[in-house]
Amino acid sequence: MIFVSDFLVIGSGIAGLSFALKAAKHGTVHIITKKDSAESNTNYAQGGIAAVFSPGDSLDSHIQDTLTAGDGLCHPDAVEQLVTDGPARIQELIDLGVAFSRKNGEIELVREGGHSVHRILHAKDLTGREIERALLAALHENENIQIFEHRQAIDLITEHHTGGIMKEGHPTCFGAYVLNPETQEIDRFLSKITYLCTGGAGQVYLHTTNPLIATGDGIAMACRAGATVGNLEFMQFHPTSLYSKSGRRFLISEAVRGHGALLLNRAGERFMERYDSRMELATRDIVARAIDREMKNNGDDFVLLDVSHVPEDELRDQFPTIFETCLKEGIDISREPIPVVPAAHYMCGGVDCDLTGKTSIRNLYVGGETAFTGVHGANRLASNSLLEAIVWAHKSVEDAAVKLNSIRFQTRSIPEWDDKGTVNTEEWILVSHSFHEIKSLMWDYVGIVRSDLRLERARRRMDFLRDEIEEFYKRTRLTPEIVELRNLALVASLIIRCARIRKESRGLHFTTDFPAKLPDGEVQDTLWCDENGKI
């Protein structure tokens, strides 16, 4: 089938929903999402959204905190746009009905690691879910927006599929081929403007706070289409995810440390003073490496996060979801410490774009965790991600709306998906084993601490795996799992490539072979572009 709209949004997190709501003022919008419309990384964002909302705060302070966390790689113009435009975009969320937590009638601001003041707006410990709720409620009332759930985007449609000639060497995006698992058909979703916001790639690692859908689809599709990607070596490992023998990983928000929680090793000793003067409020990269070092030095599987000195009623009020989740795991956080371990959490790199979200592919914009805007540099400052999503979504709509009416293409020139020669397969064990192999390989060799030897070993094994997966992909009737596996393999290879290029330790990328930072004049982004994702 063919579905035609002015705007196609691939993803349903805060970036995609914000873009869709504003784009609907200018034309028709189709949203495709892999699962239910509320399933996204946004929905799991606990801590909050950072912005200057207090008389005791300033734009300069927020800018400086972001630049400090980014460790010399932030793009100053992007950071300035984020911080300057942020308060207005948050006010729009408030006007939309987002119920941020209040104290004495005023919006309550909390503090997280890396921030010099209290500037985090939150909705208890389920901020992302509350924002998602309000955005979805507004979307469902808009007749210009249609949501297609349980759809798997396969590839962006460009001249590679149509046989057209690229303008000035840059491909043009005409929409996407999308798998409908229910009908097993591959539909063509065509649009004048495509907004790519599929979230991050946390599932590339064995331990992650991300939902199962975070398989790097947007980054992989954009790379195969010829877009520039960058800084993928900077995967942020959240220092404190709940450790459970069952393998469950649940994020223990940064705000818990901001509320006074202490990090202890298994011997009960507070250890952060050995790594940073800010102690538990140091940035995530420092805290994650400190925990990793303590675990390896002592041979432990986890460390302890102790907030038992805070009154129980206060903990239940501030962190109801964390409190109840830990109780279900047999841990009463008001009486005993929480076992925690670092886990892959946020991709600071992504598809390269400008201040409006434009990519190197014509008519393709990118947002949210899929995007590399330059805001986060080598390490994301806590709670800047939700802000980045709404600021760039706003800028993208503004830019796209100007050129919308000048875009023309013939739907009949877009060919159907060609799956001739493919067969159904029941060899699910091949897919599931490859998933586990990629995730284990990345965790063991491309994790918090890296080395040339580990990265080279990871590269060799991933080259073999990708060839094997690509061959399986070409001869097999597609399923969502096969599409995700192919994407995950490409993103893993891109992360490895970027990590091998960076010959220094900076922010989230730490290598034992190059423990020092490069001089300021030699620091640059790691950019990569190769049509069809060849690495």
C-alpha cells in the first residue's frame, strides 16, 4: 500500500510527538512507531528536564555547566540555542497540560550531577511519562495527524531506490519502506518531509536502561541512505542502574544522588572522594568509571547506593516508582542500600544535523537521541536530552514549513519493495544468538574502558557477524527482529569505528592506550559518511 502525507515522523518519543503537533499546523502528518505510541526512551526518562526557571539561575550558568560536562566537544552555538530557547519550549509543555511537580504552589526545581544550581523540572520520578501523556492527548485530538502503531521502518527511500539523479551529490529522502508485521506487507510511506526520531541504541550493549525498541534504527537507516553520522563513540553509561540477579536493569535516577544518596563499595566505604571533588554529584562519565574501577579492584558485581538516611515518607513522595520497584526486588531503600551497576543509557552522537535539524540528505530532518546536534559533546549533562528534543523539533518545523510547498515528487516513481527470491525461515535461533553475540561483544570490548586491542578484536568479530547477518537478511522474508538485528549490527560497527578513530580519552570515551586528552587545537568530531553503510 501507499500512504502519502506532507510530513512523515518515524518514532514517537518527545521529539517526534512535539514535531508532529507543530507540523500539523502546516499539513498532514503520519507517525509510524514500532510498538505502542507511548513506548519510547522518553517514557522511561525519570529525572527531568533542565532549564533556567529560577531567579537564582542564569542562561550563562546553564551554558557553562553544559560545556563543562561536554568536555571540550560541545558546539557552542548549539548549546546557546538549547539554553536560550529552552524555557519557552517548556512553557509550551506546561500550557499543554504537563503537570510538573510543585512545592508551595511553585514548580519544584531539583539538582542533578554536573549542574551548579537547582534547575531540573520533574514530575516525581516519571517525568518522561508525564510529558508523553500530555503530548499524546493533544495528538489524538488533531485531525491532521494519523498514528500507525506496530510498524517497522526498514529503509529510507532515496534515489538509490527510484533510479533518479542526486542533486549536487546529495540524496533526497522521499519517505520510507515500512513493514506491517500483521499483514506481512511492506508499505510505502511517502512524504515531502521526513523526521527521523527513533531514539537511541542502548540495546547494542548487554546491560542497558533502554527499552527493547532502542536498536539504533534511525542511525542505521540514515547511514545506509548516505547521511553523515558522528561521535558514536560517546555512549553514556548511566552510573546507577538497579543490579538484579534476574538480569533486570532499572534506572535509579540521577536525582537520587542529587537528593543526598551516597555511593559505597561492598565494604561500606564511601569511595567517590578518591575520584572527584564533587563526590556523588560529579558528571556521569566520572561516576561510571569510578564505579567500574571499584568493581574491578574488588572483584564485585555491583556497588551500593545508600539513601536510607532520608525519611521514608520523603523517599516515597520524591521517588515513588523507584521506591516501589526496589520493594518488588526485595529492597527497602529507606532501610538498606540499593545494589547498582553502570548500564548503557544514552547515545551522545548520532545523525549529524545543523541548528534546524537538517541532515546531509535533502528533506530529511532528525531529532531526539537519533540526532547529533553538537549539544552534548563528549558527555551529556543530566536532563538536557528532553530539552534538546523539544528545542530542535520546534526549529525543524519552522525550517521545513518554509519549503514545504516547493517540494514536488511523483508517487508513481517510487517502486514497490522488491522481496523476490526471499523465503520464510524458522531459524529464530540464528537471530537470537546473533543479538546476544553483538551485545556481549560490545559490553566486553567497547564498554566503559577501552583499548586498541579490545577495539581491534571487536572490529574483526563484528565484520564477520555483519557479513553473516547481511546474507541472512537478503535471503529471508523480513520480520521486525531481522530488521532490528541488521540495524544493531551496523550501529555496533559504527561505534567501534568511531572509537578506533579517537586517539585520546575524553568524556565518555576512555582508552588505556591514550589516557590523556588531545590539545584543544587538535580536538574534533568523529564524522563518518559512506553510502550503503559500508565501514
